[in-house]
Amino acid sequence: EEGDTDQDQSIPSGPVKSSEDGDDIVDRDTSAITGSNQCKCLWTGRGVATVCSEALADECSVCKGPVTRLCQQSGEGALGWSSAGEMILFCPSCHPDNTKSSDSAAVATADSTGDGSNQKAYRDTNRGGRPKGSTEDKKRADRRKKKEIVNSIVRKYATLQQEAKEANSKTLFKRVRVPDGTLARLTAEAKKEFNYEGEISLSLTTISSRMKSGNLEVWHPGVHSPILVVEVLLTSMIYTAYSVMCPLSVSKCKELMNSMLEGTEHEAALIKWKKARNMYNPNAPLVGSKWWKGYCARNPHVCSQTGRKFAKNRAEAVLFDYFVKMYNQFDNAVIQSGNGKRFERPVHMDRNGRIVEDEKDGYGRPVQVDVFRPENVFVMDECGDNTHGKDDGNRAGEKKVVPRGAIPAEVVSTKNSHFSILPVSNLLAETVLVTVIFKGERLSPAWALGCDVFAEWVEGSEVVDNFGPGKRFPGLSLFDSNGKEIPVLFAATPSASMVGTILRDTFAALNRLGIARRGTDERGTFYPCAFIDGHPSRVDCDFLEYVNLAESRFCVVLGAPDATNYWQHHDSSEMNGGYKSELAQAKSDLILRKRLACMPAEIEQVEIVIIARPAIQNSYLVKENAVKSLLHRGLHPLNRALLDHPDIFATASEAEQKERTAVRQSRG
């Protein structure tokens, strides 16, 4: 694009140092941008451009020194450090990305997604392998550290050289010189100071060249961006727009940058720079695509990616106070139903549900309720799907191998027969019942029996010999890890969705099969409890009447209806994520078998139980994954772990965030 450039030169408003990996440092003279005096936070003392002017300073979470949130975000952007300013305040010395930070300050508080974005990732820290993006972060940090070492050596050597010159100017007899071996000594000392074990290649010629040019610190070869100070301000605006769920598009960023440059001395400097290189076009925007490419290279913590729509009512539901109220209701329901009791004082529990003394050894928030009948507290959620595979994703991101340039096309079924699966689990992470909902005006027995055309018909025997797993009519037989069969309930609705009568029948099955227990023992009277979402079927008259009858009573609690993807057990990646992945594979396997047998590549409604069985068996019935899901969702133990989820924690009050910061730091 004419009129664009990704080249740089010196900033008119003050000296700038820049590194090739985006670690940019800008001096404090930015009064032309802010139009007022600088703030007094610690970031202004490190040569980082700040844009907060008269903002009131808060305090660093480690050393308690004065820090301003906007200054920190701007400084992190200029230095190429990961952004912690949205969550926890750090001064430059205590920042986790500062290679000289003490161990006590080196606490990771925010995760990068690895593609340069600042979106926090909520993950199991015990998961195997390195976090996504950590390799590139490590390389960038190593490059940064190496440049700091070289600059440190050059500064110290130049100081010794200057001292020798001053000494020589005072005597005419014995000349003073820098001793031989000084460079090797300074190199060894710097490597020890920065805890660096790699090779440092630095010659006396390089030092001499830097001294002659008067530029002892070099972070990037070539010229600097003439609008680097304004880019720091743009970065803070990008972060702010993201934090209020109004992310800027690439085109909006370009428009915003041109708007901020308009009428300033930086606009004049950039025009002069472009004219000197015959690149100025008065009819084109001052910055465009080439500038954006250079900006992204200088700021690797910022990236552009496809946005995801977030419904307003759902966004409003992801609030810290809402989740606190929800967890309070869960606690009260467990106690009211006689399935738990409140601790005399809250206790800390680790990932295995064991009580620990030290809070840093715990997981989530302090646990207030002891659930001593977890087998009598249930969670459930339905998941819908279709027999066609047009909308299925790849299994765990699996890639297909094809000739270069070709598209890996795969044949899928086109028949669209919707169905839903409702797994019911208890807080012991055991799946105790599964309800399957077919699409139809009424249930056909053939759908429940299924029909496996590849199973051989057993001739000359009882018809019953053709029923069961691996037979012509396999049904849906599910077994847990102990070999215990899981009961299955079949139903049908016109849209294969959940309705009040089916939900009532599901709860009735829990009672009828003795899964849900009620009675009186040495701990008192008890009856079953259930955590469910706010789907309209949950307030159906038939269902409400049933769960409030004395003989079939359940203590039912409705969780946050517009934030189920956060708190519901079966909405987790371990549960629904695994189910969707396994179901897509089962569809592909069945289609392939039919194509090999020269049969139509379609999945019929009577084959739903065939593809559903391995999907359910390898997802909802994997107890290890279910235990992890309940832990992370704060359901068992009732540790309220989601209150520390980045999206939810960010909406807490400043007092709450400050109070919780020390605990998060102690846990790393």
C-alpha cells in the first residue's frame, strides 16, 4: 500500500531504544502526547513512556510501591512483557517478566495464548507438556537477556575507558589503559549476574564503534519508528477495548492511529520521514497495512484473530457477585437436603479433596461445606447432535494427509436426524443414568434397540440371541469402570430437545431405581439434591410438582442460566468436549464401513445408539476426567474454584482482587 512503511527512525519527542523482538523501551518525555505532567508511579523511573498523566497511583502487589494500572499496561506493551496489569499490579522491578526479579516476585499471574494475544487461558496446571506459546516466550526472553548482557558489558567497559582517558589527561608520564582481559572478566561477571549460560560474542571493535557513535545501548539494528510513543498509547487502548468486551478490528486500529496522529508533531515527523524516502502520498492514509505489520512485529503480545460473539445477557451473567450467590445457593441446598454440613470454620482442600493447613497447598477458595453424601447430589446437562457430520470438527485437531495443494475432503452423512444425550452424574464423578432423546412425535422401540447391519444374524436359535452388544440389535449398553451397567432411559420429542415431562421422568427413574436415596440416619433426615441450569424445562409445572411431592422430593437448585459453559460439569472440555470428539469419530468409522461395503453413506435413526455408545463410554464414563471437571468447576469439593477464573475474577471488586492476589502468588 502506497504511503505505508514498516521502517523506523528516531522519535522526535525523545530518545527511543528498540529491540528486534519487539522489546521496545521509550524515554519518559511524552508530554507532547499527554499534554500534562507525568504521574509519579515507579514505571516512569524505568525509561518507559507513560500516558496516565494525572492518574492516582495504586500500589505494587509485591513491594507496595506506587504503580498506575495504565502505566503498567503501557510499559508492558513497550517492553514486550506479558500483560499482568489487567489483573495484578507490578512495578518494573517486581514484574514476573523482569529477568532480574527476585524469586518472590517472579509469579505468573496471566497466561498468553501463545499466538500473541492476551486472552487468559483457564487450564489445569498439572497437564502434561509445556503451555502453548511458552517456547516462543522463552526464546524471546533469552534474546532480550542476551542484549541486556551485551549492553551492560559495553557500559561498564566504556566507563573504564573514560576513567582511563581522564587519568591520562592529568599526567604526562605514565599512561593509564584498560588492563588486558577486562572484556573477558566483564563478560563472565555479566553472565553470572544475569544467570545466563549461553555464549556471548562481543569484540573490542564493537565497543569502540558504539562509543564513537555515542550509542552504548543497542536493542535493534536500523532506524526507529517515528511514532513509537503513539503506538504505546494505541496498545493501552487495545487492552482497554478488550477488557470491556469491545475488541477493536484491524481497520479500526488503523483509523484510530491516524486519528491520534492528526495535528500532532508526530504526524509532521512521520510526513517528513516519508518525504525523505519518497514514500509520502497525501491522498492515502498516513499509516496502513505495512505499518500494521511492523506494529505487530514490535508488539508480539498483540495479535489479530477471528472474534467470537458473546450474547449480552450471557456476558452480564459472567460476574463475580453472581457466581458467589450461585455457590451460596449450592452450599445451602446441600445442607438443607441433609447431604452435608457446614464446617465450624472454612477449610482449605487440595486437588484430591484432602484438608490442608497451608492455603498455598489448597486449590480454589476455602471450602465451607462438608458434603458427606456426595452420591446423593446430582448434576446433569443435555447435549444435542445430528446424524450428519457436516458440522463435526476434527478429533483433537487431527490433521489429514493429502497431496500438497489438495483439500482433505471427507464424505459424511447428509441425513439430519437430531438427538440429545442427558447424562446424570453424582458428585463422586459417577455417571448413574443416561437419557437419550430422539426426534419424533413418539418413541419407536426400533430406535432404542438399534440395528447393526454388520452384525451376523444368529440362525437356528432364540431371537433373544440377536439382542445385546455386538449383536444385530445392540441397544445401548453402557458400563462404568467397575463393569456396572448404567441404566438408560429413552424418550422422543418433535425437536429431540428437553421438555419438562422428560426431565420429570428422568428424576422419577432416579427414584425408581434407588439411585436417589432419602430417609433418616444418625446424621438426620436427608433427601436427594440436584444442581441444574435455568433451561425453560426446569420450570415446567409437571417437573416442579414432582420434585416437591413428599415421596419424590428433590432439593433442586438452578445455576447461572447464561453462564453454563463456565460452571456446569457436563459442559466442560473433559465431558462434552470429549463426547463431541468421540461422536465425530464414531460417525466417520461407520460411514467408512458402509462405503467399503458399497452401501449408502448415510446414518439412519436406528443407528444412533451405535454411534452414541463409544462416544458416551469414552467421555462421560471416564471417571478421571469427571473428577477433574468437578474440581475445576468448584462442585466437588465445593471450593468455588471458578471465582479465580480470569473472566470472573476480573469482575470482582478491587478490594477482593487485592486480597486474593497474595494467595494466587503463593500458589504460583
